[in-house]
Amino acid sequence: MDRTQMRTLIIVARDSMLGDLEELLSHNGVKAYTVLSNVMGKGVTGRVYGTFLNPDTNTIIFAVLPSDHANQAVTALQTLHAGRKASSQDTPIPLKVFSFPCEEHV
């Protein structure tokens, strides 16, 4: 069994960012991931309801990668976040990235 260190990335962003995120992941060697769309919740940018009056929803992307690929993807996501933050006059950006070690069992 290959014991390569693996990491899980969880990316939470507005649905409207999905195309940009998929392109970024592709350019950074991430070829497999799972997307959950129309996710509602509350965070630093406020509440997302997914209703007629408040139509914003989020997307969650899960990816399991070797540690070196995960680090490359995280660096690219940090660069994306910093660029958007710089052009938004410090308005919170609806993008969060989390990672943790994981093991594949089946």
C-alpha cells in the first residue's frame, strides 16, 4: 500500500466563484474533487439564504491530494484570495480554505 501523506482540502466559496476555482485547481494539478452546490450557512461575509430575496448560496469543494499537491493548491488559493481582497477595499471575500491530514481506507 502506498503510504504517501495525503491531505483533504475543503474550499468554501460563493457559487459564483466555482468556475474560477475549478480553473485554478486544474492549473495546479488537481484533477479529482467533489463539488456540493447550493450550500447555505453563515460566516464572515454574512448569511447566505438561497431565497428569492437573498439568492446567494455557497459551494463546497472537497479534494484529497498528496501533501505536495495540496500545498501548491493552497498557495494558489491564497494568492487568489489576496488579489480579490486587495481589489475589494478590505471587504470580506467569500472564500475559506481548510486542510487536514487523511488516510484512504478503501
